[in-house]
Amino acid sequence: MSEEKLDATIEKEMGRKETGRIEAFSDGVFAVAITLLVFNLKVPQLPAGDTSPVIDLGKALFNQWPSYLAFVTSFATILIMWVSHHSIFKMVYKSDSPFLFANGLLLMLVTVVPFPTALVAAYLRDPAAAMACAVYAGIFVLINIAYNLLWWTASHKRTLLNPDVSDAQVKSLARNMYFGFPVYLLATLLAFLNPYITIVICTMMWIYWTFTFFERSSTTEVLES
Amino acid sequence: MSEEKLDATIEKEMGRKETGRIEAFSDGVFAVAITLLVFNLKVPQLPAGDTSPVIDLGKALFNQWPSYLAFVTSFATILIMWVSHHSIFKMVYKSDSPFLFANGLLLMLVTVVPFPTALVAAYLRDPAAAMACAVYAGIFVLINIAYNLLWWTASHKRTLLNPDVSDAQVKSLARNMYFGFPVYLLATLLAFLNPYITIVICTMMWIYWTFTFFERSSTTEVLES
Amino acid sequence: MSEEKLDATIEKEMGRKETGRIEAFSDGVFAVAITLLVFNLKVPQLPAGDTSPVIDLGKALFNQWPSYLAFVTSFATILIMWVSHHSIFKMVYKSDSPFLFANGLLLMLVTVVPFPTALVAAYLRDPAAAMACAVYAGIFVLINIAYNLLWWTASHKRTLLNPDVSDAQVKSLARNMYFGFPVYLLATLLAFLNPYITIVICTMMWIYWTFTFFERSSTTEVLES
Amino acid sequence: MSEEKLDATIEKEMGRKETGRIEAFSDGVFAVAITLLVFNLKVPQLPAGDTSPVIDLGKALFNQWPSYLAFVTSFATILIMWVSHHSIFKMVYKSDSPFLFANGLLLMLVTVVPFPTALVAAYLRDPAAAMACAVYAGIFVLINIAYNLLWWTASHKRTLLNPDVSDAQVKSLARNMYFGFPVYLLATLLAFLNPYITIVICTMMWIYWTFTFFERSSTTEVLES
């Protein structure tokens, strides 16, 4: 290894550190938010004097399925968001204030997710389910906007991007994110038709993104590394 | 890269590690505290036999706006505090006990923030709002004192500061922090006149700091890096 | 140190970083999940007008022993899981999508653990204990499957493994994990015979793994480092 | 820098990494546990039809002083524990299974702290205070035992210690920790005489350790770095 190369390597490492603490803090927020989702799973109370407690506890646990569904959907969605966040930060090697602000907005919305999740868990089998599910998908609309904002602040003049990121990569990431906006908006509106459609769309979204990510990572090495 | 330079680079890196674990621990505390704010957002209970549940859930969610306002204000304020904490630690390369103690005091007050936030969320539309808002702004007065103490322990003899930090930077940071004290004190007192003024001042503070940070980071490179 | 060696060292370090952020995020999730277990320990309420409050608070605290038992068992099990996760990631130096997906599934199940723990704490001395304990051990069956999946995605073609990991190590880790599946499944089924057996088996499992780990780490250095 | 020195530096860095992930995980647990203490601060409920709500909310907040006292004492004690943990890990450069086990025991007890803190907050002004305070100090007795165990597993044969740690340092750290055991035991027993004595002793302990740390760090550089 020549001195120049070593120099460049060390400087690159140091350059990475500029965004390192933001990334570590963001990771912390994602990790706490995703773990707090478990508070939506509540221990059911059996009525006093229950004559078949084992079966009734089983039934009570089974009847909480909207909680489990909301838990899995929110967990998977936050995890996918974290992967996207990671993808963005891998292409970024500097930060500025609009970027920090957009990241802050995104983190705020991510920490909010346990709230609409609790709302869906509480109301999915209730006549008020339409509103609960609309709020749930509505939060994902806002999160999508925050992601687009984050990526725009990072890439619009390419000032914060790593020089070896190609235009194709910038566009591919943007396209993948734009796409989420109309789908989540549709999911929000369709809640008033049938709340289950909203949950199905949200579930399909994270499954879709997981598979896209599979494919993408086998073709473009940079995104995977 | 000469051997001396490499030597210095590695030593600098190791020097940074002295405060590295304190910084990582502080980041963890900030990340958990900011994420716990979501517990102030509660799932509303609809009365049994509600005849228009979808609209009523919408109304109940809307009526919780004091919770959302308190959530956003606290989230943004903790985030700005974290950025300030980061700015301070970027200039510090050693730690001593008074510095550790001041940092501990600061962290304690930061973890407290969800409590007055819950207080404001519960009482903002209530006759007791004045007391809730005074306590809310009062915590920020205390946090401001802790920040000034932290910066003072780091900079008063410059023993803990990175040698390349200029006097102008030390003063600029101090000035920016002194300023918070009278404003938050005023916000505390004005709560008894009108609690909403307190919330408006606290909101203006984080917006002001976000913009100041914007400007500052475009003029002085060191603070941004 | 020759240039080649330095080169290799730095590249190895960078290679490690590929899985570094996933590992750091996973650690965060484990750390939060393990700490949230404390919410299963509840402050007992004494009846109003209690005539011997000191003794009665002591008794009330003592009567909560199912909570303490569930807390210790879950804490130790999550900790052992974290150690296993660490062992797996020490042998892995690359990641791909199936591996990320398996890791996500594992993390989701780990964050769930506080829920069945609360269930056992609430129902262990109750007629419904059988169901609570079956769910508790059932989660560990699922976690075991997720671990096997994670290790399989990492090792089946050895594409993600560190080249110096021997076949013996791959098999030894797999064998250790397969073993958990039938035992936890048995613990799940035996809950309907006697719920305490389930807790005893789960306790024996983490004690067994702790001791195995002891032995293993004294014979094979690689696993310990 | 000679090649040998660079080699040694890099190897030392890698050597540190062996305990690095345990340290990072432990930090995460400490950070979450210390932040969860805030849940002991509860929003007071005012009676309906209160005629002087502002003053009554102030009074209700003031009457919660046992919560604040317990919060500050626990926060400061966990922080001091974290500093001690940090001191121990700075002298350790390898880990083995008994050490990992002792660290796990310590972490479990640290995560428990919010529970006796809640107990003290709930019962300090109640006739049952003696039991609550005895449990509170009792947890610190157990934590002290875990610390002594951790330090013993690390230092008894010096196999895990950094070679440049002197015997004097090993003894000084051990002496400082032994000392905690009889004092916390006394605090536990004296709770039955007067619960406030327990809180005073616990408060004096963290103040004492803060000051000791001040002094120690000015005489022995190694412990500070």
C-alpha cells in the first residue's frame, strides 16, 4: 500500500466519521422505537370465576390478533425504513443543516409509529377502524415525504454525496421512494372503504420492498456493501 | 504520509476515544429519552354505544392536539440539545471529573423531559395549565444551566479543549447558550399570564436555534464537521 | 509489518464494517428488549387500612415470585441469545438479503419476549398457567427456528462466512442450535401437564448453554475471541 | 513510527475490540435503564371541581418529592456504576466465560433498579416505607456483590487484565468496591429503624464516590484516561 493510498484510506475513514455520530444516534432511535412496539401486546384479563381458564386464555390471546398483525406490519416497516436509511447514509459522506433537519423530521415520525400501531390494535375490529387505519397509513405518507426530503437534501446538488455514487444510483433510489407516496396515500383513503385493505396494502409494501431489495442487491454491489 | 503524521493521526484518534465512550453513552440516553416521548400519545377511549364512531375517533384524536404540540416541541428541543451536545464534544478531546459530573447532570435533566411533556399534554386545556407550562419551561431553564456548566468546565481553562479550537469559537458557543437562560426564565414566568405564550416561546426557541445553526454552519466550517 | 499485511488488516477491518451497522443495530434492539423486562416487576398495592403494612408489603413482594422467576429466566435467555448472535456475527463478514431478513425475523421475536414473560408473571399461580407457559416456551421454539435460519443463510454455501472459519466450527454451532428446537418444543407441550416443568426446562436451558459456552471457549479459542 | 510500534498499536486496537462489543452492549443496557427511571415521575390527577387548580397542581407536584428523591438517587447511583464499569473495562483487554457471566449478573441487577425506585417513590411517606427502603438498599448490596465478582473474575489471576495495570491499581479498585458492601448492608438494616436514614446513606454514597473519583483522577492518570 502506497503512502497516498493509506492517506486516502485514513481520510476516507475520517470523512465517514462526519456522518457517523448522526447515523449512530439515528440507529439508536430506530432500535428503541422498533422495540417499544411490544407494548402493544397486552396481557389479557380473564373474568373472575372463569370455568375453563386455559382455553379462555388461549381464546383471549387469539382474539388479540389485530395487535399481532399491527405489530408485525409496523416492525417490518420500521426495519425496512432502517435499511433505507442505511442505504441513504452509505451514499452520503457529509452533512449540512437542511440534511440534519430532514433527518430529524424523519426520526420524529419514526418514533411516532408505535402510536398509530396501538390505535389499529385497539380499533381494528371496531366500527371506528376506518379512522384508526387511515391515521396508520397517513403516518407512512408523512414518513415517505420525510424520506424524499432527506434524499433530496442529500442529492439535489450532489454536494453531500460520496463522489463514486453514480447518477443511475441516485435516480434508482429516488424512484423507489417516490413510488411509496401514492400507494400509502391510496391506503389512507381506502381505509374509509374497508380498513382491512389498508393493512393489506401496508403489508404488501414491506414485502415488496424486501423483495426489491433482494434483487437490487444482487445486481448492484454498491448498495449491498 | 510521513511517519510523524501517521503517528499524530493515530494518536489523535486514540485521544478522541477518551471521550468516545462518554459520548456514546450520552447518545444512548438522548436516543432513548427522545423515543420515550411517544408514550405521551395515548389511544383515546370512545364511550360505549357511540353512534358515529369513525367521526368521534377523529374528533377524539383531534382533541388531543395539546399532546401533539407538546410532543413536537419536546422532540425538537431534545434534538437541538443533542446537536449542541455534539458541538461541545467535537471541541473537547479530554475529560475530567467536573466535566463528567456536569454531563451527568445534563443527562439527568434530559431524561426528565418526558415528564413535564406529559404534564403539558394532560393540563394544557385545563385551568391548571399555568403550573404545567411553568414546570415545562422551568426544566429548560435547568437544562440551560447544565449546558452552561458543561461548557464552562470544558472551556474555562481550555484544558479539555482541542488545541485548534479558537477563542472566537469558544465565545460564540457560550454566547449562544447564555441567551437561552433569560428566554426560558421569561417563558416560565409568563406561563402564569398565559400558558400558550410559554409553548410559543419554547417553539420559537428550537426554530431559532435550527436557523442559527444553519447560518453558523455555512460560515464556520469547524462547527459543521 | 509489511505493506501487504497492513493492507489486509485495513481491508479486513473495512470488511468487518459491512456487517458492523447491522450488528450495532441488533445490539441496540437486544439491549432495549432486555431492559424492558423490568416493566414486569410491578409495585404491589396494599389494601387501605392495612394494620401491619411493613410485613404485608414484604409478603406482597414475596408473592410476586412468579414475576421474578419469569424476569430472571427471560433476562438470562435473551443474554444467551445475544451471545449466540455475537458468535454468529463473528464468523460472518458479509451480508446479503436472506441473511438480513433472517436477522430481522430474529430481532422481531426477541423484542416480543417481554410479552410472554408478562403472561407468565400474571398467570403462573393461576389455573390458566398452562396456556401462559406454553406461549412462553412457544416463543423460544420460534426464536430457535429463526436462529437456525440465520445460521443457515450465513453458512449453507459459506459465501458470507469468514474464510478462516473451519467446517468443524460451522457444524459445532449448528449442532448446538438444532438441539434447542426439540427441547423447547417439549417444554411447550409439557406446559399442559404441569406449567412449572416448562419454567424448569427453560431455566435449565440457559444454565446448560452458559456452561457449554464455558467449556467451548476453553477448547476453541476462535469462538471466544 | 516504527513498523513494530504500528503493528503493536493495531493489534492493541484489535485486542480492545474483543471486549468492545460487550462494552457497547453493556452501555446500551445502562443507558436504557437510566432513562427508564423517568417513568417513576407520574402526572398527578387533580380532583374534579377543584377550585384552585394552579396552586393544587403545584402542591400535588410538590407532594411527589419522594419520587424526585428516589429518581435523583437512582440516576446518580446508576451513573456512578456506569463510570465504575467503564473503569473496570479500561483495565481489561480479554474476556472469558466467568467474566461474561459476572457482567450479565451485574447488568440484570442494574436493569432492576427502576423497580425498587418505584417502590420507594410509592411508599416513602407510607407506614410500609421501611420495607420499600430495605429492598432499595438491598438491591445495591446485590449490585455491589456483582461488581466484586466482576472485578475478581477479571483480576484474580490477572489473565484478563491489560499488562500495564499495576498491582496498586488492582488493589485500589478492589478496596473502593469492598467498602460499598458493609455500607449498603447497614443501609438495608437501618431502614427498619428509620427509612429516611437509608435514603440519606444511599445519597451520601454516590456523593462520596463522585468526590473520590475527582481525587483519584487527579493523582492517577491511568484511571482517568
